[in-house]
Amino acid sequence: MNILVTGANGQLGNEMRIIAKSNTHHNWFFTDVEELDITNRDAITAIAKKNSLDVIINCAAYTNVDRAEEDEQTAYLINAVAAENLALVAAETGALLVHVSTDYVFSGNACLPYKENDLPDPQTAYGRTKLSGEQLILAACPQAVIIRTAWLYSSFGNNFVRTMLRLGRERDSLNVVYDQIGTPTYAADLANAIMTIVESKKPKEQSGLPSIYHFTNEGVCSWYDFTCEIHRLAGITCDVRPIRSEQYPAKTPRPHYSVLDKQKIKTEYNIRIPHWTDSLARCLTLLHP
């Protein structure tokens, strides 16, 4: 297959690069903003036709939650307009579009894991623009696959794990919120799940429901629990102290509950998902040999 990966320099895009090295029977085309402006539909059409694309994996997104509140227009351009462009080209050329979305499409006020058909209720500009992207994709290309994820980290780029490793080494103590609950997601595991879906090329389910899936690692924790485990595995002795969300000066409110129900993707694609602690240990072997 001829596979295009957008946002190839981000966390997930870099993990897709690693997968490509062990899947050389496919032809891979990795692009980021320098190589392909996905807000320009003509540019996407040109690359799709030139390379006879079979699959488009959209890893590109505007993910700065705080900045999106100040510049929702730019966030919308990347998270919604660009996503629609990719969907329109996929529909036109017959390519499979796999798009990555977020738990932020929900309110974060639940007490049970969110299922794919639960009512979205985004509370932030980031969440609103990502939900708009989902809606525009499904309107333009109903055969697209949308995967919502949460708390993404990897050995690449800036993320919570790398930040807590750095702060844990720099400081004697650290305050971390304990009342926001979710599941860390190792980008390498998400990339493997995407590859499973791409290679299965399973047709859209016959029920008529949208092809939306949830994927995170298994298990549940708070940011405080996550930090404690990062430091334990890395041998860091920093004193980590639990605090409430209102004690942490975030510009934009974060979801209090971000746990996603993953039964649908596990059942339909027979995917076995590692527990978050096991995946964290694997990632730390790359960050903290």
C-alpha cells in the first residue's frame, strides 16, 4: 500500500516512522508542515494522485490547549479545516483516512469510561475544534476511521513524561494534581493499533454507526500517580506532593475524568492493549537507559 503520514515530526508521527522500518513492503510518505500544507486541499490532492495513495494517516494537530483559547481560529484551521480537506481527498481518491482525535471532545465530568457514542460536550477551544474536525470528516468521508486517545507521551518531543523526568532531577519537591483521572497512552502502542487497522482494511461496520474508536493503554491513574511511577522507574527521589486542580495555575481547565472505554477497538480488531505501567517502563528504557 501507498501510505501518507501527516504530522510526521510529532510524537505519533515519529512512532509511525519506526513502524515503517519494519513494514517496508508498504510505500511510505512522511510529511509535516514543511513538506505538505494540509490546510491547502489542492496540495493534498496533488500528492494523493501523484503517489496513488491507499491510506492517509493524519497525525497532525494543534494540541496546545492554552494557546488554542487565545487563537481558536488557527486551532480550527488545523484541527477542523485541514482534517476536512484530508477527508474530501480520501473520499475523492478512495483512500482510507485514519484520523486521531482526543478525549477533550467530552466534558470530563463523567464517572464511568466514555464510550464512542456518548454525547460530546467539549469545554475548551481545543476540544471544540477537534470535535468539529470529527464531524467534518464523517460528513465528507463516512468510511474514515477516527481514533480518540488521551494523555499521549513518547520518547519524542515535549510531553508529560519527559517534563516530569526533567523536573524530578532539577527539584527536591514537586506538586502534581491528583484529582484529574485518565490513562496514559504510549504513542508507540497507538501507532501499532493504527497499523493493525490499516492492514486489516476492515469494512465499515454494518450497523451504520460512525467508525469512531477509543484507544489508550489499560488501567487508570491520576497525574500524581503517573508522576510517582515515572520517578520510581527512573530512580528519581524527588518528593512528589498531591494537590487539587484549583491549586495548580492552569490557564485552561483540564478534564477531571478522561477514561475512555476501549472495548470496541479491542473486539473489532482483536487488539491486546498493554497496561500503562508496562508501556511506561518500555518508553523509559529509551529515555532513561
